[in-house]
Amino acid sequence: MKRKIAAILLCGILATAALTGCGDTAADGLATTEQQTEESTQEQTQEQSGGEGNAESGDSGAADEMQDSSEEEMQEFEITMNDVSPMDMVKEMKIGWNLGNTLDSTSSSIGVNVEMAWGNPRTTQEMIDMVIDQGFNVIRIPVSWGGQMGGAPAYNILPAWMDRVQEVVDYAYSRGVYVIVNIHHEDWHFPSEENKDAAAEQLTALWTAIATRFRDYDEHLIFEGMNEPRKIGTNVEWNGGDKEGRDIVNYYDQVFVDAVRATGGNNTIRNLMVPGYAASSSDTALKGIVLPEDDHLIVSVHAYTPYDFALNLAGRSTWDNDTRDIDHLMEILDELFLSKGVPVIIGEFGAMNKDNEQERVQWAEYYVGKAREYGIPCVWWDNNAFNGNGENFGLFNRRELTFPYPDLLKALIDSAGA
């Protein structure tokens, strides 16, 4: 499918849109000074432990960057949307990286400054370039939308927030890599019968807006319907869920697909990612997945495994060649999905820093290498946290623009064949 559009070159359109996109609060927020941002972030609660290690203010160069980009240049270009099967597309993916604890941050403030609420700096083109230049060809951009939306029935998204999301998407999309955009820390889609209809209405409105904004992007942009939809705060939150929760997550997946397809254009054949309950890698959750009726779907799974080594703060720091959980995960994903022609992306994985780089190197070589054997790309969860008592999954230091664990980085890239 070919569609010719009049487009403004990347820097010009995004800077201008960010300045003029919405009301005073959000528009002023994008052009904040370093002092204002620091005051804002100090007042906000860090709601994920992974962000604790970097509680500094955001970058001060936003206004200067936008001034430098103020001249707009128009040109005609052609976007070709190829009807690529999800299996064929996933084969092109090597390894990915998450822009974690950033656009997915949440706080009581409204506006684009929420990007820095959990202590991370404002994302720049240079940051994304440095990640891609290492060999990552998938960039996942988690985004939290609930705090940037109005109420029922319109659920309008704050224009400045949509503009900023698009700006960050384009940092990666303009480099020709695959980009995944999702909805992340949302508690309004609690999967219960009582909440189902209201959540479906909001989910439809949200994905209609996102899909419409990005409708003309080609197959390199992938939408992921939800992050880890689950019954937050209950005793079934992380154990694979109950039947009600699993069934309603399946229903939400269909609602998401229908909303995207209804926007037309390139979205009629765009490949979409759908999770099971909590995007869990447990057998119970995976076996409970009933895919929507659609030909362009990818299953989204999160797997920090083995848990005791990779995610448990009180767990062990040694790898011990513990391959059982990884082997089982790949086998069940093959049985349930790959063998039936449905691809899988492990949208979040990682092993937190416990001052054990060489142990993590051995783990990464096995994990990513085994996933590669099955044709499953893995996307590292990077929250830019390196030290302290939180979940330290930092791989790329976005403040210093360095990779503090070069051996781990090399293991990830080489094992993925990137």
C-alpha cells in the first residue's frame, strides 16, 4: 500500500507541534528550564523502585533545541506500507531495548514534564542513536496515558503529550528500526466483569486516538495493546490470574485490535502485539490466551527468568548455569504459538545488577541465544538505574551517554546475531 503525504522534516514539525499543541500547562512544561524541572521532579513521588538511582532533574536544553529547529522545510516523500506477515517481520528483529521509567512515568502532575518524574533525563535523539548504533534494531517505548487523558466519554489526550510521544517515536523510527508503542502503567483497565464495559470504552477511545495519529507510519511501527493487564493489588496479581481476569484480558485484546483496524489506512494491516494476563510467562497465563480474530498478531510476553537470579532482589547473584526455566519457557512458547504460525516477542527481559557482570554475561549468552534458536527477539528492560536498593536494570547510562557494562552489552548483541 502506497500513500504519498506532505510531511514536515522531523525536527521542524516536532518542535513546532510541541510548542503549540495544547493548553498553557503542558506547552509551558516542554520548554521548562532546568531549575523548574528539578523543582517539579523533587516534589513528585518515584513510584517504581527502578527509578530510585537517578533522581536528578531533566535536561535544560529543550527550549534551545526547539529554537534551533524552528525553520521548517517541506518536502514530498512516499511511505510504502508493506503487507508483511508477523512471522516474517519478527524474523528481521534481532534484539531490542526499552526506554523504561520515562514516558511511562506517572505522577500527580499533568504535562510533558512527567517524562522526568521518576528521575530520568529528557530523552534526546542522541540517546536513541547511541543505542541503535550498538546493534539494537527494536526500540520499545512504554507510555502511560491515563494521567494525560480527559474523562468520559471523549477521553481526549493532552495534545502536547501526544506530540511528545510522537517526537520520541520519530527518534527511532527515522533510523529505520522497529518501534513498539504501548499503553503502560494503566490501572483503569482492571480486568473484572464489573469494570469491563467502562474499560473497553476508554481503551477504544485511547487506541483510536493513538492509531489515528500514527496511521501513516509504515510497518516498522508496532502497537502493543496493553503492558501487563492484571488485577492490581489482589492475590492473583502475579500468579497467572483467575479465569475472569484471563478471559477479560482476552476481550480487551479484541477491543484493542478492533479499535486500531477501524482507523483505516496503514492500520488495517499493521502488525499488533497482544499480551495474556499480566504478560506473564507462567504456564497458566500463557495457556489462557485466546487470540483475537486477526491475521497480523504477535504475542507479547515478559520473562525475567530464572526469577531468583534475574529479578528477586533477595535472590542469588550467581547464574549457576540454571537453564531449566529458560528452556521450559521457549518450549511452551513454541508449543502454544510458534508451531501454529504465531510469532512471539519477549517485550521485557533482563537480569538486574548485583555487582555480577560476568554472571549476567553467561546468563545473557544462554537466554538470548536460546531465544534466537526459536526465532524470538528479546527486548531488554532498561530503567537507567544502576545502584542502590531498587531494580537496577540499567544498561545505557543516559546522563553520561555510556554503557557501563561492556561485556554484558557485547553478550546481548552477539548472542542475538545483531
